[in-house]
Amino acid sequence: MVSRSDAFGLTGGAPREAAAREIEIRTPSRLHIGMFSFGDEQVRSYGGVGVMVDRPGIHLRMKPATEISAQGPLADRAVWFAKDAARHWNFRSDEGVAVEIASAPREHVGLGSGTQLGLAVAAGMWHLWRRAASEPQEEYFFDRSEVLHLADAVARGKRSCVGIHGFTRGGLIVESGRYTGEKAKKAPTRLSPMVSRVRLPSAWRCLVLVQKDAVGFWGEAERKAFSALPPVPREVSAELARIALLDLLPAASEGSYDGFCEALNAYGTLAGKPFEAASSTLPHAEAIADLLELLRELGVRGAAQSSWGPAVMGCCKTLEQAGEVLEQLDRLKLRDQFDTWIARFDNDGASVRVVA
């Protein structure tokens, strides 16, 4: 039985005994196809389009402890997120967690690992220390209000919120963006609202390729890159919104593979134009451009870069097609340069399961 609980964010709860001895959390990964806008304080900034894929996601286990600790990949970031959440929710000093991360995507390559890890850790802490111990031990998925509460606890969503909205229920996501500057002070929430979510056909597959030993902009370098770029022209934002709302979303809803791929290519190409001056300075820029062209030559009709890269996605109509493309990449020795795998488009989002 699956329960969609409203326990997150709606009650504070006094310190208590841990509600479970151990929980397991799994999340999808996020691919960001491009933003609508930035740099113009009179319109919403960021926003855009992204999809969730089932691998490689975050897989971790958490136990109650008297202090905060973590082991496994991204352990230092997990501790950081746990401490942020504990401060945000005014946990007692002895309400800690022991986090064991079994698997996680690489950082700063366009897979949204930071947001998924932060939300997962926050969700685990709330389930362990703020859920009533008498509640039934079931598998939990997340409602939108719950995930926004988690995002506030670990300060995620300063720009893109695709990964936040995708944490609950997955899917193809279009978000509006948020105001910056003076208009932000009057906004009801600091996070970008979700415009639409569409489940992608279960037969489709996402071919994911990530160049080895390469990363995109992140942290201070990303902030500097944004500050140096000119504002996105409003006519570009308008065309991106038109493609997303009138081409991409309808094609996904109708299960039109050809229409979806055509819109994906158009959106990804146009969304990348405002970033060209900055992204062209990245060492992997030329290799990614060549890879996108090659994928289309190999019959992958819809392909796009995720965020700053070096992750690239290609939409395949079937598992068989995705496997054939991988075989062709093998023959071309491309898998020596790129980590590659076949993923499902995730339509479920993250989950918490009580282990014991």
C-alpha cells in the first residue's frame, strides 16, 4: 500500500523518539534542457524545461543517531545538508542521523545530484525525527507542498526548480521561473512555480552520455558566468515558452515521438543561444556539440545538452533503438570518452521506505 502523507512541513512536532530504526530513500536524476530567461528583473528569471530519469539516482539509507554523520559518495555534502535541515527545523543537538549513501550521480555534470541529495537527506531527517512513531510503516511518495518544505530546509531552488518539482512524481516538467530584485519581495514564495507536469510514455528510453573527467560551471564560477551574460531578449523567452507549451507538452501528452523530438531539438538549440559566450569557454564544449550532431546522424531524433553539460540526453522510441545506438557508439570508440547508459523517463519521483 502506498500513502501520500501530508506530514511534511505542516506540523513542527516536539522532540520525540525516532519514528523508525532505518529508512531507505531513492530519487531519480534531473536533466535540464534550458531556461526561459535571466537578467531582466521586470520578468520572471530562470524557469524552463527538464525531465527526470530513473538512473543514476540517489540511493541512501538513514538511521537515527545522537550526531550527524555520513559515509559513501557525496558524504560531506550529505552532512552539510543534514546540518542545514537540523538548524532550519530547530532539532535538538542529540537528534542526529547516520547516512549511508549506496550510490549517487557525479556532481556538477548536469544530473542535478545536489538537489536530489539535499531533498533526500531532509526527507530522511523529517521521517526519522518528526513523524509519529505510531504511524504505519509504509512506502511514501511526496506531494508538492511537502517537497517545497524540504527545499526550504536545505536552501535549494535558487535558480532552477525542475529537480525540486521532479522529486515529487517525476515527469516532463515546465516551470515558470521566479522574480528577482524588488519584485521578489512581493512574491508569495521564493521558489519557481510549476506550470505543468506530463508523464512520458513508458516505452520511450533516455540515452544519457556524460563526458568523463569533465564538469560544468558550478558554485562561484556559475554565479560569475550568469553575472557576465547579457539579459535574455524577451522575444527569445517568448519563443521558448511557445515551444514548451504549444509543441513539447502536447507532443508528450499525445505520445507523439516525432513531435516531441522535433520540439526538444528546437527548444534545446534556442535555449543554449544566450549561454554561448560562457559555455564556449568550457573544455568540453566542442566535444558536446560534435556528440549531439553524431547522435542525430545515428537516428536519435531528439537530443539536447543538460544544463552546462557535460551530460547529454537522447530520446529513443524503444529500448531496442537505444541499445542499437550504444552498439554504434562502441564501434566508434565513443564509450572510451563518455560514460553511457540507458534510462527510463521517471514518472514516480522519490520515495521513502521503512526498512525496519
